[in-house]
Amino acid sequence: MPLIKHGAEIDDIWAYVPDEADLSPGGCITVSLARFRSERDILLARNTDIGVRLAPEDDPHELEDFLDRLQLIEISFPKYTDGRGYSQAQLLRRRFNYAGELRAVGHVLRDQIFYMNRSGFDAYETARADLHQVLEALNEYTEVYQPGAAGQVPVFRKRHKG
């Protein structure tokens, strides 16, 4: 699956480690929130970058005290119709000011990319969209109607400015 970040396809240096698997001695890894909770001290003591993967039912508030130690947060989209990841991204970017990489993983489709970007995602692991399609989706609309994590001024504020 291509990984697209900042308008380019990049190599993925991160590996997701399932809960039942042993941790590798090195390298950049992501783990589930449940594993992060149970092995937090061990994970944070590692001399490698660490990330967490949030499932739709996970609460981002649980990461608030550790956001400065996490280089990557992956938000899982298990199916196209599950939009909870957008809310998780908004919370992380707008309320908690998370500045690290926020990556959409799972069932990520071209039609979702623009809205994911508005919610704060900056990387997309896509199964069905290539770089051209992602860039096209990111630039599909020049104006927005609602505030988003990126800070673009909505049309209604532009209209009522003067």
C-alpha cells in the first residue's frame, strides 16, 4: 500500500506490532492503544521512535499526557462508513495540539482524503489511490464552509469580514 505524505509517496519506516507479537529490539514501531497502556513504561524507555494506532472505539484523551513522546499516531479506518477517526484526528490536532505525524490507515479511499486532511491528517496509507489521485483529492476544493484543523478560513468568515 502506498504511503503518501506532504505530496509525495514515501517509504514507510514504521512497523505495526500486533498485541500478541514480540517487540523488535529496534526500529520505529506502532502499537495498539491497549498495548501502549499495558507496556507504556517499557515502550517509552526504548531508544527508538514510538507510535500508537487508535481503533475507532479508542479514546484519544488517554494519550494526552504522552503526545510529546509519540512521533506517530495512526488512526484506523476499518471500513469506509466508519467516521469516528475524523473526530479522533480533530481532537488530537485542535484540542491537544498534537504536532507529530497523524496517519490514516485501513480502508482509506480517494473520496475521503480531502476531509481527512481537513481533520488534521498529514499522511495516508491508501489501498486504492495512487499519488496522483491523492494530490487531486487534496486540491479538489479551493474554498471550505467549516473550520478545520489546518486553519483555512471558511467562506462565511470571508463574506462577513468587511
